[in-house]
Amino acid sequence: MSTTTTNTGERPAPVAKDHSQIRQKRMIAKHYEELAHAKENGKKVVYTFVPGNLTELIESLGMLPVLPEINALQSAMRGRSAGYIAEAEKSGHSEDVCTYVKCDLGMVKSGNIGPTGEKLPEPDLLLLSYTGCFTFLKWFEILREEYKCPVAMLHVPYQQDGVVTPEMRDYIVRQLRDDVIPKMEAVAGRKLDMDDLAARLGKSAIAEDDLVAVWESARNKPSPIDGYFGGVYYIGPIFTAFRGTDDAVAYYRELRAECEAAVAAGEGPMTPDGRLDKQKYRLVVEGPPNWTSFRDFWRMFSNEGAVCVASTYTRVGGLYDLGFRHDPRYPLETMADYCLGCYTNLGLPSRVELLEKYVKDYDADGIVVHSVKSCNSFSAGQLLMLREVEKRTGVPGTFIESDLVDPRYFGKANIENRLQSFLQMVEARRNHGYGGAAVAV
């Protein structure tokens, strides 16, 4: 691994990737290759979403998952989302519609060519296992009309009070047992093997243990990880197609070992320009990243010596660090709890409590809220959340805004200036006791 340290605006030569990054790249490439040949190999395909995804159940029935929002963000990182969004808007979709949706629909209209350049298969089933985002419902309604395929919907109660009750769990279990699983079995052409499902859930729990150890390694100084920009890579396998597999177990075992080695060596995380060993600021981040200018966005932090020690976006597919683990002894109940526990299924008070916990647990110097224009599930109430976390922790915050995958809404100079101003305020507060208030863009 490279030990190049970068805390300036200069860009050194490209650095080597960690072994876990190379492993993950191979895993994802293999998955997209399997999808490209799914129909000829007799594999059924299920379109689903990241929050509340039932990957173990899908793969236990011999089917392959496709996650449309992952395709959208991957397309954005490859510079293709603008054209797809324009195609969707030509078809009548408003500028205010979630840009994940427009990117995906534009990709469908443009031949449904996936991020790796190969055509994605049409779905045999649309599985909506999280209803906390109303946009997901409308998104799948459009895809249902496009593909004329069966739909299985799992209604997940909202955690308004931050508590999972037995009634909520039982409600989901009944839906799984009586409606969702029978529909999936009909599409798969076979009955569910509960022993196979339990075995997959056991592997999920092993990987989840290792992922939590990775998150909590950020308590060290310097932090060996970046829990936001680096974090989106860490969550890739467990939030998409690999949870419950031997590949996921091996990936997270290797990632954890790399973090432990970095702690022992006093090393920081890998960034686009090398390792960030000299860390001036420890930040907690709320909200998804911008994908169209992902590396530029990351460099705004790393060039200032800012490391993100925790983030809420990386918990959108599961709050494992609050104690949840898949339990193979109770397959349906544990899947119900997983669906209920997604970050965006929490009410604002619970989200504030989580942010407060992260600021205190990871000894953060500040909090950054990245509000995305077209995602109400994340953005609603964020400014109020920021004010409350500031009040509870005494740590200053800033509020910046762009979008998920629409490059028209990423104002690089404006965001960079605001972030630099905020970090200067953090420095002044540290040196002179200046408290400061939230800095908004």
C-alpha cells in the first residue's frame, strides 16, 4: 500500500489501491457480467432498492438482484447521468423529480446499458421492500408499466418514535410469509429453502461484525478510514448484491485487517491523492454525497486535512453499529427488523440522536450537512437537525447543497469556498474559543 501523504492542493502521481478495493472491484465486475448473461443462463432477475433490500432472500431463491439507484450513481461517476436525465426530462419528468429516478429511466430509454457497458436484463420481478420513500413507489409504478412484470411490495411501518414494536415486526413477517415469498417463489419456479436462507443470514452477521469494527476504527487518531467518501466503498458489497455470501465475508475480513494494520502503523485513509495521515479536522457528515463530481468533492475535504469519521448516508442500508445483526435463528423476524432499521426510516428526533452520538463518540470537530436538491427523504428537516445537534454538542456545523446525480446543481467554487470558510471557523474556535453558528450555502 502507498504511504503518500496529501494535505495540499497538489496532485501527486496515482497511488496503489488497497487489496480490499481490488477485491471489491472484481466482485462488482463479476456481478454485472452475470447480469449481462442472466437470461441465456436461465437466471431470474429482481429489481429492488438498497434500503431494506432482501438480498439473502433473493439469492436463496437463485435469482440475481439489480439496484436501480446504484446504476444511477455509477452512471453519474462515469459522466453519463446528464444525458440520461435529459432523456427523462424530454419524456415529461419534472426538474424536481428525484434525479436517481430520472437517470435510471433515461438509461432504460437509452438501451438500459449498465455502468460496465453491458446491457442489463429486464426484470422478472420488481421487489419493493422499503416504502419509507414515496418516490420509490412511483418509480416502480413507472417500471411496472415499462416492463409489464409482477410486483411484490412489502409495506414497512415508519419508526416515528424510534422504537420497533412487536406489532410492527409481526406485520412485516405476515407480509413476507403470506404475500412476498409466495410471489417470489412463483417467479423463481421453486420453493424457498429455509435452511439455505438461514445459512446466508449467518454469513451476513459475520460480515456485519467486521463492518462495525471498520466503522469504529475511526475513534483512533489519526482515523484509518474516511467514513463518508471512503465509506461508500466500504458499504458497497453489504448494501448491494453480496450480503450473505462468502465473497462478502472475505471482503470485510480483509477490509478489517487493513484497518487494524493502518491503526498499528498510525496511517490515515486512502484518498484520491494518497494517504491522509496528517488530519487537522474530524467531521461528521449528514446526507448523501454528490456523485457527478465525487472525487472533486472528496478533495475539498482531504486537501484541507479534513477526515470524515462518521456519516449517516453509510447507514442508509442498515444501522449495524447500533447493534443490529441478522439472526439466522429467526429468518423472517430478522429480515423484518432489518427493513425497519434503515436510517431514512427513522424520525427526525432519532436522526438527531444518532448525529449527536457520532459527534461525541468520534470526537468530531464539526458537522457538515450535505443537502441534495431532489431527495426529500434525506433533506427534509436537515437544517433543524443541524441546529439541534449544534445545541446539544457545542460543535459547529455547516450546510451545503448540490444534488445526487445531476451535474447542473454542483457549484464547485461555491461549495469549496463555503467549506473552507467553515473549517477556518472551526480553527478559530479551536484556537480562540470562538463558538460560531452554522454556515449555510
